[in-house]
Amino acid sequence: MSDDTIRLVTIGRILRRRWRLLAVLTVVGALVGYGSSLLFPPQYTTSASVLLPGAWQERELLTQTEIATSSVVIDRAAAALGWSGVGGNELRDKVSAAASDGNIIKISGTADTPERAQQLSDQVARQFVTFAARISGDSTDPEAAQPEALRQLVAQASRRITDLADTAAPGQSVENVQTRTELVKLRTALQDAVKKLDQVDPAATKAVNLVVMGPAARPTGEAPPTKTQLVAGGAALALLLGVIGHLTAARMSRRLRTETEIAAALGSVLLGTVDVPGERLAHRSEGRGPRARIRRLLGIDVRWDQPAPRAPGDEAGRQIRYRRVCDRLRDRLPHPRPLLVVVPDGDEMAGRAAGQLVAEAGGDPLLRVVEVSVSRPLVPDRDGESGALVVLSAGSWTAPELVGIAEACADAGHEVAGAIVAGVVRARPKRSAGRRPDGAAPALAGGDDTRSAAG
């Protein structure tokens, strides 16, 4: 799986084999989302629209949105609302403005109640219109300078300068000439100021007629994220993280899946692959403690990344595979001496394959099956055996674990004669009560001494 492309069949296998764990994670995620909704009170949002008459460029509209959310406007709105303990700093994050089509600026306010959200949007819109009108010159303040009044004052000053220049002493003295020159320069400067005032005035008077297009509507529902959205989002996120966690674990898995890798890790040759009938053959925890019960309850005691059982083949074909493995064993053994069959502890497929192999061998060669702990492998000392045969399933063990089994065999004086890889196929339905099921393991050769646990 570490080298395979993630396919939908892989996702389906995770959902099918880990549905209990994923269901628990989904419920936990929903509870976390519900708890988050209790920590954050519901919020309500509404908008007030302000119309800007005339032709406006995009950057000018952007400037007006910045003015609408400026600290001056927000502070004035906070002072006008007079909410206890709520100032401009608290309201700054609850107000936003955006320009829409038709030269309309929508000012949105968010509060913990629908009434407050409506009041906030209306008040910010009013303060924005007032402030924009004031900075553009459309103010009722008598001290504020009006563009038209300034234009008239400049015209009067220009005429007065002309009169002074005409009535100045006609002499050609240095003082008279300098006086007339300075007056002409001053009149020219005033005329330039009038021209600049005429050029600036049309843009400056755009904000004079800003109009609030009615009061903001009172919100009838919560602003997102709502409680339902938080619960659904928490559940979906937990489910997604669960699936991603399974995929990541499979990608990082170092279990060997090919026969070549398994034979190389054991330092031996592959004698063949055999099939084991069964629907739910996988690693299962045999513990009886609370942790083992929880693992069985959540379904995580069964490997999910094992390939699905293949279609059931012909019984005769399956027996031919076992017979060919036995023939290869006889060819590799110089003398008809017993052979030790090493099965990793907990590998159910390998255990059933070893039992079928013993039955098929029929005492030639004589096979003795032992289960060896993978964490601390210990193989029985050599007692007349001519070597060891390792039977295991693909995709279940890592290279260091198989190297440990091979070293344990060598430490006990057994040479690894070969490896057999077991795969699972779907079992055929029982045909009669008198026949032994295909998946039933036969009695192992050697009586009570045929199986010994690793110390």
C-alpha cells in the first residue's frame, strides 16, 4: 500500500472495516462542535445601504468603504449608541463595509442580539454619511469654509490687488516697481488657486448627497457559523481526519507485501504460495483486558489494509499448490528427516496454512509446527530436524521482525529451508454436514508435541 495510488476502493475498505471507529470519531467530532457552539454565543448580522449618487471610480468607492470603517466613524457610532462597556475598539471588529454594483456601500454590523445588530448598522451608516459630508465641505458648521464662499473671497482679493496696483505711486523708483511686482505675483497666485479649486471641487462635492437607503433589516437567523454548522463541521472533520489517519498509517507502514521481499528478509528462498479459505481471517487481539475489549468493540483488532479475499478457486487447484510445496520440500531435503514449521504468533492465515500443509505432507516429510512470538522470537532447539520452514501471510510483518525470526532459527541450530506465503480466498458454502469444511484445520502431526509455544 505504501507504493500504491490511493483509490476509491481503498477508501471504501476503510469505511467498511473501520466503520465502528469512524462512527465513534464522528460522534466525538459532533460533540466537540456542539461544545464550541456553547463557548461562543450566537451572533447576528445585518446591513444598511448607503447610496453614492453620480459617477464613481472603483478606487473612489474603495476609499469610501475605508472611511466607513475608519476609527473616527466607529468611535462616533459607539458614543452615539452608548452601550455599557462597549467602545470603538470592541466595535471595530464587528463592522465591515463593501462596495456593490450601483455605487452602493453596504455597511454590516454584527452583535449578540438582532436588535443590537440593527442599531449598530444604522448608527454606523448615519455617522459615515455625516462624516463624509463634513470632510467634503457639506457641513452646517458656520465656521467651516464653503467652496463657493472661498471662491468669492478669492475674487474680491484679486480685484482689491488690482486696485492697489493701479493706485500705487507711478514713479519708477525701486520701491514702487517692487511693490507693483509683488502685487502682480500675488494676484497671479490667487488666480491659480481659483483654477485648482475649480478642478478639485467636482470630486470633493460627490459626498455631499450621500443617502442612507432606509433602516437595516432586523436579522431573523444567526450569522454563520451556526450551532448546526459547528456540529456538522465537527463531525465531518473528525471523519475526514480518521480516514486520513488510516491512509497515512498505511503509507508509513513498513510491512512486507511481496514474496521477493519476504524471502530476502528471511535470507531464504520462496517455496510457493498457498491459499487459505475464510471470510474474516486477520490478526485479532487475544487479550482479555479492558484495552483488548475496547479494541474488539471498535473493530480495530482486525487489520483493515489486508486485501479482500479472492474469489474461491477450485479445491483441486488449492490442493495442487500444497502438493507442489511438499514436492519442493522433499527435493531440498537430503534425507527424510523431520522439519520444523515456524509460524508467527497471531498469524491466523499462516497457522491454518501450516495445518493444511501438515495434512497434505502425510508424514513425508514429517512436519512439526511451532508458533514463535515476533516481539521476542525463541525457536525450540534442534532435535533431529533438518531445518526450519517459515510460513506467514503477506503484508503482516516488517523486515526487522522477519530478520528476528531468521536469527532465532539460526540461534537454535535450524537452517531456514524456505518460506511459504499464505493468502486468503473466500470459502465456498458447505455442501453437506458430513464433510469437513474447507477451512477446518486438520490435526497436526506429532501428537501433543506438534505445537509448542515460544518461551
